[in-house]
Amino acid sequence: MSAPPPSEPPRSEPPFPFRQFIVKTHGRCNLACRYCYLYEGPDRTWRTRPAAAPPGVLARTALRIGEHARAHGLTDLSLVLHGGEPLLAGVGTLARFTGLVRDRVPDGCTVHATVQTNATLLTERRLAVLARHSIRVGISLDGGLPEHNTQRTDHAGRPSWPAAARGARLIAERCPEAYAGILIVVDPTTDPVELYESLLALRAPALDLLLPHGNWSARPPHRGSSGTPYGDWLCAVFDRWWEAGRRETRVRLFEECLALLLGLPAATESLGLAPFDAVVVETDGSIEQVDSLKSCYEGAAETGLDVFRNRFDDALRHPGIAARQAGAASLSAHCRACPLLSVCGGGHYAHRYRAGHGFANPSVYCADLQRFIRHVAGRLAGAAALPASSEGGVP
């Protein structure tokens, strides 16, 4: 393999290269979660695609990722093995594909690989294969107790919790170095502190708290015209996390909100104005925007591109992706005038959608985000005012 070209200086204006490649290794799931936006939402394009990504699609995808990394002098990138349930593709396939990507990127480019799974198919043997190939494991759950996961059932309606709990405990006990963390979708009807502490019991090194995908035309559950149920829930968990006096686990949303309030760079789809840098490859090789857009309408994530005919640079020029790299310029006038703009960033792109008006709207969670951000800012200001010997919070 030839030496990579010299690294390019960071760009100050779009297009910004992709640094996160989400690859659908399998397009079906062994669960039938009742709230799933992907299989229960308005987009049905998954039905016409192959269940598993064929070898040719994976080989071409690896080639395109390497090509993009070389063209932009990337020194690291994120490879997310996704689905559906990616373990249905087999750990051998995941390991071979990850190895192929690492072979295709230029020397000096590190590939951070993660598989995002519901944990029901994790076994000691499969974990050993993933760990041996430096593939970390992220787990999707609704909480750390059976009652938190009643909507996560298999296709026969049987609860997934027993198998998911076994998988989560297995990785915590046998392969903690491969444990990436737990992703949950916020349900404001749950007890926030109880749920947070139940996840601590699963020894998750990091938590990703996501708001349910909804928008102005398909309101998220429990989000009426008044009140801030999601913001209140997040504030309660933040206080429990903040007041622990030590870092029990990382919570991405909290850490990135704090960073943005301090004027530091942070990268998340939910907060801030950092350029969008993720792209999806479907099982048939289609290049798409992120899956969350499929909660809006049929075909919302489509670009018309694929890995056989197109480079990822072609996707950077797609109007939808270009809009997401335009920062504040693509936001509504309401958002641009908001004093929380640099922290909120307009919220998650998919949550801004309104039928007939597109995405140039405030987030459907605008009030919840304001409640949460102002609360965190208040806790941060209070901590800064305390003497060092009595200061609380997370180091």
C-alpha cells in the first residue's frame, strides 16, 4: 500500500468530509419493538432491499471508504456496523468487512469499529471474535429492568429482556474492553433516577440518551402543546449524574452540552452546530442520509446514489447533506435569533420536519431542549461560583 497524501488542513466551510460510515450489514431484525421508526414508521424502502448485504456490496463499500479517507487525508474514522440487527449477518462477516475497510484506508488512518446490537444474540464465542478484531459493542435497550423493556419483543410477542440482559452482563463480565456503552430512547413515563441507576448496574461505560423520533406532523408520544416532559426527565437524570461527585459513567448528551456551554467543540446530532459528517450504506449499496429521516416520510433519506456508481464525495453535494453542513444558515429565523443557538443548534434535524414546510423549523422538542440546556447552564454556573474545596459535579 502506498503512502497516504499529506493531511489537508481542516476545512472552514462545507463540504466537510464524512468521518462516520454507518453500514447496514443486515437489513432485518429479530425483534419487533413496538415503537420502531424504521420498521413501523412511514418509510417502507427496507422491504425491497436484500436482507443481508452481499459480499460485493461490502467489498465496494470498503473500497469507497478507503477512497474517501485517502482523498481527504483522514487520520481516523468511525465504522458503525448497523441494521436491523447486524449480528444476523454473522460475526465472521462483520470481522472480514472491518478488516477489509482497514486494509483499504491509507496508512496512518485508524478505523474505530463498533457494532450496534440489541444484545440478544451475543454469546461468549461471538464476543471473542468481535474483541479479537477490535470491534466494540454498543447495546440498544430501554433501561436496565424488565419493566423498562416491555415494548422490545420478538416477532412472536415474547419479551427480549432475558436474552438482552444476558448479553449485556456477558460483555461487562467477559469483555469490558469491548463494551462501548448503552443507547436508550427516553421515555418520560419512567422514573428517571431509577432508570439511570438500573443502567449503572449493567456497568455501561457510556450512555447515549436519545429523544424519540417525532416531528411537527407526527408528534412524539407525551409531547403535547405545553409542558416539558422530556426536558424534565433529562434534568432529573443530569442532577443524579452531576451530584454523584465522581464519573460513574459517561453520558454523551450531558458531556457535550457542558462542552458547548463552555465554548468547546462537541459533535452530536442532537446539539450544537458542528457539521454533519455521517453517511449510511444500505444492504443494496445505496448511499443514504441517516435513518432518523425515515421517521419523517417515505424516501426522506434517499440520495439516488450508490457505492457502485458514486463516490462518497458525490453525496457531499446532495442538497440534503449540504443543508446539514451549512450550520446556522439552514435553520429557521426563530432558531437563528435564539440565545441558545450555539448550544442547541436547532436540535436534531429529523425533529424539525413539518409536512409542507420541510426542515426549516424549530425542533418539536424546542421547549424541552431549552429547559434542559438552561438547567445545565445553571448547574455549571453554580459550580463555578463555589470554592474549589466544595465544588460538586463530574471532573
